[in-house]
Amino acid sequence: MIDTKDKYVQIGLIAGGIYLGYKAISWLIGKASAVQQAENEVRKLVAQGVKATYPDSTYSQYAMAIASAGFNTLGTDEKSIYNIFSKMQNDLDLVKLIAAFGEQRVEFSFQALPLGAWLRTELDSSEMATVNKIISDKKIKYQL
């Protein structure tokens, strides 16, 4: 049994609580900033005259389809994910998809993550490499 009256145990508990609080805040800020960065990038690309290939509703549908592919009862449906990324034609398409995805819940978790981090929980490294190859083959400068 741990003696919680021992001053070293108390110091350790306080330090551990501070560390966990720091990690939680850092995690929350990181999540919010990924989606915010995508939204800022959308505004920047539109101002530069880059045209989206699809209406905004299509990116929302693609985002929902990616999330559904991760919740497939037989495992992640990688082919559906690859198919959606193959439809991205330029930088604006990809950042609109990232913004539309927002933060989605990770399967078997209460954690919600932006698209890139969410994909890394659903796909292994070779599958992520395939997604990034599909993106780079389209001359899109972003990688997930």
C-alpha cells in the first residue's frame, strides 16, 4: 500500500497530476490547431485563386465515408479510403476534406482526432504510405 501521507509520495502525485494536465492540454490544443490550420489554408488557397473540384457538401460526404470506412465491422475498408483520396485533384481539395472531417471519434475510444491522426490509428504504415503516394501523384503538396 502506498503511504499517501509521505511527503515524497505527495510530491510525486502532484508532479504526476501536473504532467497529465500538461499532456491533456497539449493534446487538445494540437487537435484544434490541425483543423484550424486546414480552415486557414482553405481561405489562403481560395484567395490565391485555387478552385475546388467539388461543392462543399461533397467534401462532407467524403469525410463521412472515410469515418464509416474506419468503423467497418470487418476492419478498416482501405480501398474506400484510397478511392476518396484518388478523387482529390489539388491542394484545396485535400484541405477542404481535412476541414470537413474535423475531428472524428476513433473506433473503440472516446478520443476524437483530425484526419491525419485519425488515419494513423486506422491504417498501418504501408497503407498510410499508399494514401500519401496517391496524394503526391496528384502533385498535392500536403502529406498526412
